[in-house]
Amino acid sequence: MGTHATPSVQARLLRSYVSGRWHTPADEGAPLHDAATGEEVARISSAGIDMGAALEYGRRVGGPALRELTFHQRAALLKALASHLREHREELYALSARTGATLGDSKFDIDGGIGALFSYSSKGRRELPNDTVYLDGPVEPLGKGGTFVGRHICTPLRGVAVQINAFNFPVWGPLEKFAPAFLAGVPTLIKPGSQTAYLTERLVELMIGSELLPEGSLQLVCGSAGDLLDHVTGQDLVSFTGSAATAARLRSHPVIVRNSVRFNAEADSLNCAILGPDAKPGTPEFDLYVKQLVAEMTVKAGQKCTAIRRAFVPAELMDDVQDAVCARLARISVGDPSNPEVRMGALASLEQREEVRRSLKALRDAGRIVFGDPDHVDVVGADAERGAFLSPVLLRADDPERAEPHEVEAFGPVATLLPFTSTEQVIELAARGQGSLVGSVVTGDADFAREVVLGVAPWHGRLLVLDADDAKESTGHGSPLPMLVHGGPGRAGGGEEMGGIRGVLHHMQRTAVQGSPKVLTAVGNSWVQGAPRSEGAHPFRKSLAELRIGDSVVAGPRTVTDADIAHFAEFTGDTFYAHTDEQAAEANPLFGGIVAHGYLVVSFAAGLFVSPEPGPVLANYGLENLRFLTPVKPGDALTVTLTCKQITPRENADYGEVRWDTDVTNAEGESVAKYDVLTLVAKESER
């Protein structure tokens, strides 16, 4: 690991990027200081920005440009953007030191944000269609004759995703909100936390400079939000990270209320970690609990919305945990974040340090400090007074019923040990946080874990159960993951971020469309049962360029015989009694006699519809939604109807995926099996 060098940054006015150009403030701005040295780094102001015009520019220019792209095309741009940013990580790490972050802290923020882009790119290509509309759920029959059906579709909102971020994650915060909005086809306006906005400004410079993003899809406002929220509409979204008090004020903004603007908040969170009674000293889980608690106190100097604030411990283990945590904290060096030997850097500002000290005064009414001194810390390689340094502080509150630990958050390297005597009690204590982003249960007892998880889940957005089995792969208590929900109920804001495709759909409108199968096929670009089919040349002889939704082939019939069933049973080893024992099969009320294997039916269907010669169809790579609907008996004649249901070209390959609706029927026209066949088909035919 190399040195975490701090670049020479002259104090300058931070710029914003709005309405397609860089904007320099109209005044001298307010000073921003290096968290470790106190040196003035930059000045910040949003003076002179027309907020309404910026939002309108995003709607008028950015929105249409994004909506012209398919989900897969947007996903490819996210991947390219992530690769571009990864090439500039060293520069971002160095600038991040100004925020008080160690190199490890910086990687948590910067690599985490870049990882969110990669993750959403991957999920977009795997789980979303190469199209501009998302089909949400199956077709719903609305009439008996099959001519009136309904389906939910999701389309991008025609507004801007406004994100108002906190200071503690100046890279990861913007990127984890930007990724799902961009993938959905909605432009973003970033308003970073002022203390660390110089890092976000550089991030956006790199993003804009990549020339990968459609014009208008990304804007930046450094400084006050001013009258920004006065201009939001019902098509815009607002996503906020910060204090619960500010979230409540913004949520009740008259324009947000009047226009029913989608508002997502990630706010204060008194997250907890619960040690199982089984996790005694000497067990892997005891050591995991101690290690995790110290990490959550010291990574980013405890300035994480996911950090552990309440450490619940079985009453009989309180002394053991206290001793182990204190011993580990004593090895934490505090100081210049550019020094590779320093384990914990500074808080973001002197003001933030004073805020933590004020909160500590309230917490000390309920307990006593057992490690650290909030007024003094030995600092390595820096001035303890000029920099916003603070010792890690561990408190112990032997009365867990006191209100303060469950109500006061010291947003820094602070945690409180609290005892419990029963599972029921610790569940009740965890709930007193009034809603948390994340909680941990550290135990080797799966029954205890289940009881606690189900008991505390209504108050938590995410729960980590840590034990010896998952410890090596666990990303830890404080690490939100793009594929899982980041958010929480109640005090934690009541919102959700990320959550994989759920985060994308948050930026889209879900609409129920009712009509004929023909209309729903046209709207969703996916064939619906009852829509017209086109029979002619075998569809397996057509490339993607030639194939059309609704192209179909009807093949058969083929009669199933006793000999077929017996041979299949012997050949495969599937000698289940319904296929081999006439008397037992007849006694089964579902069959009433020997029946064909379901997979024999599927195999016969493939033999009927396949076109065997080499051609555009390159491979069959799976079946989905397979259901056996009517038993097939000896003598039944099978017919299969194969219809091109959906075509998904792959952006960076010379082939794509074709989904085929497959319906196998008997001589009476009853469906005996229904499923989707997935094939890979060349984009162009070889002539």
C-alpha cells in the first residue's frame, strides 16, 4: 500500500455544472477547510445559478437523450464510466485525504461508488430487456374470451432525479444514486454536502470529461440548494441523505407536498449489533463481534450512517466485551490520514467534532466512558487543534432502559455497550432506535438468529447475521451493497435506495395497460397469447434481422406410446411409479393410470419444432416457467406451437436472445405443457 499523498490544492471557487456548462459563482463563497490541517481548500457558493432552468434543462435535454437508449445501452455506458473512473482512483484517493479520510476510508468511499456503477451495469444487462419499456409481472386475463387483457409496464419518469447528499461519502453517495436513475432513463442533479464538495466536484469533472454521458443526463450544484425545491414537479424525484430533522423539513416542503413528488430519505440511524449468548470468549463469533464493533467505530472516523451506535451484549459478557474492545481500540492510531500507519483520520470539520462532543455530553448522562477522552487525543503527524481529530470513545450504560442511547446519535467514532438478559428484551431494546438502516446479529446459534431477525426486522432496512461460516466472505455491517436495499423505516427516513432493480423501478412509473392481446404485444414488444401469429418460413431459419415478434411454427402431431414411456424410464433411470406401475398409477387420483414423463413431453416437443440444419439458431440455453398442466397418457397425440415472444439483441455480440412461447397440446386442444424456450440467434444470416 503506497503513501496517501495530499495534493497541493489552492483555495478556489468550486464550480457547478448546470444547463450544459460549467458555472463559476457570482460571489466569493464560503471557505472549506482541510479536515486534518485546517488549511483552506476551496470556497463554495451556488450564487447565480438558475435552479429552475437547470431542472428544465435536465427534463428537456437529458431526459429525451436517455430515453432514446435501451436499458442495455445505458448499462454499457455505466460500465464504461466505471472503468474510466477506476483509472483516476489515485487522484481521487489523494484528494479524499483532505476530507480526513485514510486510504482505507477513501477506498471504502471511492471504490464502493465505482463498484455500484459496475453492479448496476451488470444487473441491467442480465435482468432488464434490451428495450425502453419494462414489463412488470405477467399478463392478467380480464375477460373470459381472452380478447381483453391487462399488464403493468414501467416507463421512465419525465423529470430529474435530484439528490441532496451528506458530507461523509462524497463519491459513493452520488454514484449509488446516479446509477439506478441513469439505468432507468432519468437525468440526475447532484447537490453534495458542502464540507467535502471539492471531491464531488472533481468526480463530476471526470464524469463529464469522459464524454460518455448524454448531454443533460448529469448536473452538479455546489453550495446552497437555494430555491431548487420550489421548481420540482410531479415527474421529478428527490433523494436526501442527512439528518432526520432536515429530512422532515424537506419532506414537508409545500411544493413536494402539493405535487406529490417522490421523496426518498436516508436519515439518522442508531444502528445496533447484538451478540448472541452462545458467543463467549474464545469463540469465533466473540472475536468477530469485537473486531466488527471497532471497525465500525473507526472507519471514516465513525462518520457512517450505517455505523454501530448501540452494542447489545449479554449481561454476563459485558466485562469481557468491554476489555476486548478497549484493548483493540488502544491499538488504533489517530492522525494525518496520508500517513499509511494511521488507522483513523479526522472528522470532516471542526464543527462536526464539536457536534459529536455535544452529543457525548447527553450520552454520558446514561453511562460512563470506558475508553477515550473526547477532549484529548494523541495525534500522529498532525496538529490536534487545527485538525478535526477525536479519540474513539466507548461508553458503557449498565441500565439499558435509559432513553439517551436510543435517542442520541453522536455521528463520529462513538459507540455504547448495553446489556440484555433475554432475547425478548434485546428485541425490544433494538426497536427503541425507532427505525434503523442496518443491524447485526453475531451468533453461531441459528435459532437465536432467527428469533432476533424476525423480531427486529420491522425496524430495520437490512440485517447482517455474522458467524464463523460467512465471516470470510462477509462485506461487513457497514457496507451497503447495490443489489440490496439501503434504507430503513421510521427514524432512518422511511426510504429505500439501491436494492438492485427495485432502485431502477423507483425512477419509473408503473402503469396498468388494458387492451387486446394485439395491443399489449405492440406496447410491450413481447408476444401475448391471443395476439396474431405469422406462419411461413420456419422461424429457426431466420436471423435476428429477419425475425419478428409473432413468427410461429405449428408441428405435430406425435402419438405417445407405451413403448415410448417404458423406454424413457429405462433410458433415464426415472422409474417413478406413475410411469412404470399400472396399478399404483391407477390408484393415484391425479393420474388414473400410466402417464408419460413430463420431460418426455418436453423432449418430444423439441423434436417436433426444431429445425435441425445449421443456421441462425446457435444454441438452446434453457427453459423458463415450465408447467405440466394435463397428464399425457399412452395414445395421446401431441402438437406443439412455438411462437417468437421476445427478441433481445446483445449489444457487444453478433447474436442475441430469443424467447419462444411454447404450448404443447393434446388432440382435444388441452395444454399439457407450457414454457418459454430460450435460444441464442445470430444477428445476421450467413449467405
